[in-house]
Amino acid sequence: MSRIAFIGLGNMGGPMAANLLKAGHTLHVFDLSADAVAQAVTHGATAANTAIDAVQDAEVVISMLPASRHVEGLYLGDAGLLRHIAEGALVIDCSTIAPASAQKVARAAGERGLAMIDAPVSGGTAGAAAGTLTFIVGGEGDALERARPLLASMGKNIFHVGANGAGQVAKLCNNMALGVIMAVTGEAIALGAAHGLDPTVLSQMMAVSTARSWATEVCNPWPGVLENAPASRGYTGGFGNDLMLKDLGLAAEAAMGVGASIPLGELARNLYAMNSQAGNGGLDFSSVVKLVAKTP
Ligand code: NAD
């Protein structure tokens, strides 16, 4: 069993931390939100007053923060955690961030003799709660082997895709496809509904036909189709529109870096930007359907 510092207990980090506690690990946790910390404490975690307090004596440090600036802010600089993490500890960042940021932080960790992997996840909040996430890992194989038992307590698939930063590139490829698929699935259901079709029957048909996807089967964008989908609880508690917007911006940057063309990814980035400007930035990204339909 490991002594773990867990930083970032939001929609994803909260349930991931709960699964590590369930597996018997000791967790010191920190989040800027006192409510998020209190929730983790109910699962058996010990609250730390600061991130630096959380990492004292930790054998493993796990972070699950929104974006590159939060991760760089947490680890780097004079007040950064890399100066406080015990020698020999393993650092696992599960946030989805720019590949260049992941490489920068991993390099700084390496200079301090700390092994670090990027291990962004796929599977959504339902996967985080069920412990069925997919981990997409960039970094040294040895560091991944040390992390593997912990990742296995939070997920069921682990892919080693390359060196530091590669996990982020692969994650961005996945999310770019997801962003496009969600937007077009919403459009398709809205089209059917405008013709008087029952969105539930339409979705059930699509879920066993060639338009089958996570958007039709698990996170259906139409309210009432799937009881547990964010759409059926006012688009709350899932994967925020602005997080998808961030990922599509990172995909666009990654594409520019190698001269790749991503016409649909760019179009999708604009759709999620429009949805954000419409005031839906904090809602689940499936709320992008609101751009094309008045949902019930
Ligand atoms: P969230 O906004 O729900 O949670 C982020 C948490 O980090 C918040 O509780 C916030 O208070 C905390 N935080 C921010 N800065 C901090 C700091 N400096 N110190 C301590 N705590 C800090 O976000 P989320 O949905 O949990 O997503 C986290 C990451 O996982 C993002 O990079 C996102 O892109 C990725 N992701 C999310 C999903 C999803 O379905 N929500 C799925 C896969 C990947």
C-alpha cells in the first residue's frame, strides 16, 4: 500500500481518489475547493492545508488539474512542489494538458531525480466513479511499472504510447474525435426530433447501428434519453464545455506544430467556443446541442 498525495479533487479527481482509498492506500489530499476536500475526507482521506503539506512523506504524488497553467503552477518555480517532494517519489499527472507542458514539468522533475509520467485519462466521470478509466501514458517504462498497480485501482485499460508528452498527444487525438462526434450526434438527434421522432427511440437505434458511439450510448446529449447522462440532470457534473474547448485548442496547436490539417477539429473548436459564449461554458460539453436545438 502506498502513501499518496492527491491534488485536484474535482469531477474526475474526487472519484479517482475515492477508488485509491477503497484499494487501501493512504491519501493526503488538497484542492482549492474546501467542499471537494471535505468530500474526499468522507471517503477516508486526510485533508492537507496546502499542496506542500500534502506531499510531505508521499511516495507517490498524483495531480488531476484543469489545464497546463495549473499543472506548471503547481510543480514549477520557487513555490512549486518539485522542491518539496521527497527524493525517489513518483509523480503522476493525470490532467489533460499541452504536450510541451508535460515535457517541461517532467524534465524539471528529472533534474530533481524524480520519475514522472503523464497519464491523462479517458472514460468520463462515470468511468472515474466505476474505476474503469483508460490511462494513456507517456514516460519511461520503469516509471509506468511503478505506477501500474495504482492506475489499475482507478482504471481498466493502460496504454503506454511513448515518451513524456506522448500521453497528452494521444489523449488530444481521442478528444478531438470525441468533440466532433458529440457535436454531430447532437445535430442528428435534433434533426430527428424536429421531424417528430422520439429522441430515445432514435438514439437506441443509432446505438446499435453504424452511428454507434460513446455519445449515443453513454453520454447522450438529449435530455431524458439516458437517465445517468449529464443532459438528464441539466448538463451538470460531466466534462465541462470549456475543458473540451481547451482540448480542441491544444489539438489545434499540436496540429500546427507538425503542419497537420484538422478541418473538422477546428470546426468543432469553434462550436464549443460558441457554446461557451452562449453562457454554457460550465455545463457538460454535450450541451453543444443547444446551439442547434431547443432541448426539453
Ligand atoms: P474540475 O474542474 O471538475 O476539477 C479540477 C479541480 O482542480 C477543481 O476541484 C479545482 O478546485 C482544482 N484545482 C485547480 N487548481 C488547483 C491547484 N492549484 N491546487 C489544487 N487544486 C486545484 O475538472 P475535471 O473535470 O475533474 O477535469 C480535470 C482534468 O481531467 C482536466 O484536465 C480535464 O480535461 C480532464 N478530463 C476530464 C474528464 C471529465 O469527464 N470531466 C474526462 C477526462 C479527462
